[in-house]
Amino acid sequence: MNNDIFPCLWYDGDAKESAEFYCKVFDGKITADTPVVMNIDLFGQKLMLLNGGPQFKKNASVSFMVICETEDEVQRYWDQLLEDGMALMPLDSYSWSKKYGWVKDKYDVTWQIFLGEKQSEQKIIPTLMFIHENNGKAQEAMELYTHTFPNSNIGNILRYGDGSEGHPIPEPAENIQHAHFEIDGYSFFCLDNSYDHKFDFNEGISMVIMTNDQEETDKYWNTLTLDGGRESMCGWLKDKYGFSWQIVPKRLIQLMSDPDAIKAQKVVQAMMRMQKIIIQDLENAYDS
């Protein structure tokens, strides 16, 4: 599994409380504990929880599918996540799973708890919902993402025209009801949805891509900001669908983690002035 790719969840001060909750629910462990960043390990997968402030709220445009092996496992996660949360789809038997439910937890993160077979060792799979002006673009997005990153592919695709269950709004037959794709060995699901949800992609949930060098950083940054994407600060960008990515050179983390606090702070200050991260400028700040 590729832990150079991982989700980042945005919080307003309660990242540590949330990290402890998820580690309890999923029997995980905290691997980094700072006032701004918490990293956790769930089933060997990395998740980053960021205390960024009140600007962004997490929502169901990105949910997390948890693939379970037994009904008891489904029930155990469901009961804990539902505590002070809200069921978006009731825990029940559906055509695609004998036991499935969709829940928003008390931290506004949404989880799809699913009894089924894992397609890889990855147990928690980010699921992107293409809605509003993006509805119908899930296929296009998968092609963009799999062409951008190495070791990528599009897997199984179920379209609404292939048969579906209980959708209150008729969906175009060619739109994607459920699809699987991988970027550099990291699995995602995606779907199109025409319901007029009161949310969409935002910075509340982003994907972090750790890069090996400037060439990789430039390639991902330049490709994902094409055709209507938007550069932001500190390695953040939005692609043409409004989905947020953080393109982060590994060298940045090394320099920021230097035991010499003055040098590390110079690197942080240089990074804060950047949009795309320029590794040589970080090195210059470190050596100054």
C-alpha cells in the first residue's frame, strides 16, 4: 500500500480528540501528535488530521468506504460512528451488500460501512461524489487522475443504466453509479450524483501526494491545475473539479523536522510564501 498518498481532514481545534476517537473505533494508533497536525495509522493506512481553523467544513462529497469481513465488524464500527452522529443511509441489506450503511460521525466525517471483499490490502477507500456541475464527469476525472500518476488504472465500473436500486432521482444511464480506480497503487471509489446537495468538494477533505523531487512536484502540480484548476498556498491546489490536493515534496518534511529549530523555522517561513513548493528555495532558506 502506498502511504505517500493519504487523506487530510480539516479541523477547527478538535483534531486530537477526533484522532483518539478513530483510533478507538478502528483500533488504530497515533503516529504524530503536534498542535497543528495529527497523523494516525488505521489498518496500516495513514490519515492526517489538520487543525486549520474555522474556514472549511468536511462534508459527504468525500466519504470513506470501510470494507468489512464480517457482519459483526460492520455493526461494531456502525454503532460507534453513529454515537452523536447521523445515519445518511440506514444500516440494512442492499443489492450490493448484505450489510451496509452510510453514517456521518460527530466530527462531520462520513463513512460507508460495507460488508464485502477487499480488492487490495487497502481497507479504507476515499469515495468522491461528482455533483452539481461535476455530475457526469466521474469518468473524465478518473482518466485525468490515472493519466497524471504512475502505476494507475481504472477498475470496475457500474453505470446507472446497468441497473440500480431505489434512486429517488432518475440518473442518466451513462453516468457512474460506482467505480474503482487506483493512482500509484492507492485505491479510490467514485460516483456521479444528480441530487442537489447543499455541499460540494472543498478543502475540508483533501489528498496529500508526497513527491520525491522537483520534477514530480512540477508534473503533478502543472497537470492538476490545468483547464480551470486553481493554485493555492503552501502546496495546496484545486483541480478542475474543485477537488483539493496537497503536493508536498518529502524534502520539505525533512527540513521542517530538523532538530535545529531556527533552521526549521526558516524553512517553514519560506514555505508559507510559496504556492507550488520549490525545493531549492527551501534549501536556500535552510542554509541562510
